[in-house]
Amino acid sequence: MATSSTCLALTILVVFGTLLYNTNQVSGQCGGSLPDLISQCSKFVEKSGPNIPPSPGCCAVMRNFDVPCACNLITKEMEKFVSVQKAISVARSCGLKVPAGMQCGSVRVPPKAMK
């Protein structure tokens, strides 16, 4: 089964590379390598499909991004391809701080679920 690798991430998280002109903006402003983020994390934040825990490679790439910065750059167009909720979950699973109440694209970040 082929998976789409045309979206970020978000957010993250942003698999934020669905629009080419945003690639340099996201990488330049928010750190990290957007192509690496897309290749390592896209399958974990795709709009369709199940929630999948992120790989160690995805987490390693995500740790280079400033999550609040990336959240500010998510557009409605990107949200057609990327699940912001999944991106938030992936970021948190990777140990990144994603504060409750922060706006990430069109989503207000919920409190972290209690285990």
C-alpha cells in the first residue's frame, strides 16, 4: 500500500511542505529541515488513515523545529492534507512541549491526555 508523502507534518506538524513556497519560510523561520520532516514524518500526520506512533527518525527530525513557530504558519490549504490533531499528538509523543490552549492552524491545542 503506497502512502502519500506530499504533506508535512506539522505541524507540525507540520508537514508544512504541501506548498513549495512555504518550504523555505518554514525551515528558515522555524528551524530544521522541511524535506527531512516530510520524508520522516508525513505518514504519521496524514489526514486519512489511523493514528500511528512516530518513528525514532521522525522524532529526531521534529526536535529541530520550533513547534509554536510552525503552528503559526499552518494554512487552511495545508490542513486539507495534514491532520493538525495528529501532528500535535506526534510532537507530544516525541517529547516536544506543545502547550494547551496554543493555536495551531485552525486547532486550539487541547490539554495533554492523562494516562
